[in-house]
Amino acid sequence: MLPLRRSEGAPWGHSCTSRDSIHQNLKLKACSLQLMIKNISTFIKLKPVLAVGFLFASSSLLFGTWVAAIPGIKYRLGFTDASLGVSLLLSPLGALTGVALSTKLFGKIPVGRWMILGYVSLGIIMIFQINSVNRVMFWICLYLFGMNGFLNGVSVNTTVGFLEKQFNRRLMSTCHGMYSLGGGISAGLATIFFALSLSPRLQVVLVAATICTVIYFNRRYLLAHQRIIHSGSGLKFPSLSILSISFICMVLFMAEGCVADWSAIYLRESLHGTKEIMGLGYAGFSAAMTIGRLNGDSIITKFGSKRVVITGALLAATGFAIVVLAPLVSIAIAGYILIGFGCCCIVPVLFSTSGRIPNVSPVEGFAMVTTGGLIGFLTGPSLIGIISEKLNLSTGLSLLILLMVVAAVVAWKNRFLESKKSLITEMPYDEQIY
């Protein structure tokens, strides 16, 4: 028998090469985890930043509680998919009212004072919203929720911009990661609360009370922001240079809104999941968003913003396809996780890009993108509800597959999304907070 001979370029021990590759991949994952932990640790040590970051988390803590309560509210108040979808349109109407009022409001009230008033009032609104005894009360709360949410978003995102300059560090995406973290925690808490037979009516009271307590202890850090914000936001149609970015943001926020408002109903009614697991779709989505955002700076720097947006949109489209075609709850949850990984870095890229568009001020660009995003976030669930009533919920969610693919094409054509070179940061990544 002839001895085995290796071909040129094919060394002995191919399995050893595979083991080396596996070892290298594990090493890279460990470095990524170590870097993420270091960034979070530094973020926590900056108390003024952590106080604002908690406000991001508090929004999603309350919102996740609301997501788990939607099926019960739908049944208690006698909503159909269509009537619930139309009712949810009151939130974007409230948000547009917030756009109109933001300039006058932030021209008179210091941003720090509003952050306290705005987030305490958000907890109160959500308590009444989930405990609504009739449709009129529910509709009023939805309108106030939309208006309050927009004004809170302007206040915290603007404050993060000031903090970035103060500490000479990148903070925006870590704060958005805090939002995602809060969403995952709230959905997990809802699962535990349901297992303990605690109704959503009591759940929201406990969550809101905890948030208000933390805000009270953080008040000196929040009240230190005495700036008067002269917001450039308003009911202004975006210029052509930013319209495509605003469209992408609208699609991304629409996707997030649909996951938030319809994931529990889809798992419960379409796939016949139990009430204990119906919040896990949103929990998985939020967990993926959190992990992605806390590692986002290195990802964007390595691959470039355009490639991140295109790839992320296509991943999200694939995730929605898995959700729609899933025969089992577990597979659908996996689809929601993939959606989270696809969406995680796109919004921070869009917010950053909106401040660098020629002939558009950073304030105007941010306001236009935020307005487009809120319209998508708050009208998307309503549109899905209408389609669900006429056809079915799977068909409604299929719309997101098409929109994500269109968003990827728009990102590919957009000349304002930067290349890899222009995203290299001035500070080493391990010295930044993302």
C-alpha cells in the first residue's frame, strides 16, 4: 500500500487547523465579551451618564409591561384586531402633537426638570392605560403616551449629546442598549409575574413605583442639566437629502413597534403558545438588540455604516420570514432574536449620519429622523392590525419582510451612509463607552 501523501498547500493535520480556527473564534468572542464588560463597567462608574441611561431603560421597562398586557386589554375591552389597530393610531397623533409642542416646551423648561417630570408622568400614564376601565380612558392614555414618549425622547437624546462632549466619549449607543436591556428585563419579569399569578394591572404599578424611586435618588444628576433646548423639531417635511434616511428609520421603528405590540398576540393566538411564554418573543428581540448595541461600535468601525445597515436590514427581513413561516413557538422566538440582531446597530448609525448631512443642521437632521422613526413605530402596529383583521396576522407581518428589503436597497443607494475609513474613531475603542 502506498503511503499517504499530502498535496501541496494542504498540510498534515487539517483537523488541527480546524481546532486552531475554533480556538481563534473562541478567543475573539472572549475578547468581545471582555470589551463589552469593560465598556459597561466604565458606563456605570459615570453616575450622571448612568442616571440618564436609566431613563432609557425605564421607557422600555414600562413598554415591555404594556406589551405583555395587550392581549388582556384586547379581551377586556372587546377589541378586534382591526379596532385595536385603529386605536393604536392615537399614539402617533399624540407624538405629532409632541413634535408641534417641543420647541415651545423646551424653550421654557430646563431639560433636566422635564426628564424627571416626563418619566414620572410616563409611569402614571402607563398605570392608567393598562388599568383602563373603558375604551375612552384607554384612548386618552394612548394619545398622552405618544405625546409624552416623543418629548421624553427629545430630552434624553439631546442630553446624551451634551454628555458625550462633556466626557469626550461615545455614549449614545450604550444608552440605546440600556433601552433594549430594559425591554428584555421587562418581558422576562412579565413571564415571572404571570407564573406567580400577578396580573398586568399590578405588574405595571410595581414597575412604575420602582422607576419613580430610582428617579428620586438620581434627581440631583438629572436636575444638573439646566439647559434650555431650542429644539429644531417641528411638522416639517424632510429634505430630499435626508428623506431616504428617515424612511429607513421609519421601517426600523415600524419593525420594533410591530414586535412590541404584536409578538405576544402572535405567539398566543396564531401559534397557540401559553401565556407564560407569550412575552418571550419580545424578550429575545430585546436581548439581541442589547448584545448587538453594546458591541456595535467595533462592528460599525470594522465593516462601515453602509454595510451594517444593508446587512442588518436583510437579517431582519430573514427573521420576519422565519416568524411568519414558523410552525412552532420556539422557531418563531428564534426569528424574533434574529430580527433583534439585524436591527440593533442601524438606528445608532442613522442618528449619527443625520447630524453630518450637508446643508442640514444636526438638530434639524435628528428631528427629521426621529419624527420619521416615531411615525413608523406608532403607525406600523396599527397597519398590521388592519391587515390582520382583513386577512391574518401572518400576512400583516409579511409586510415587514418587503419593507426591510426595500430599506436595504435604499441604504445601498444612499450616499450619506459613510464608508469604513471615515468611521475610525479618534480614541481607541477600549477607551470609549459605546
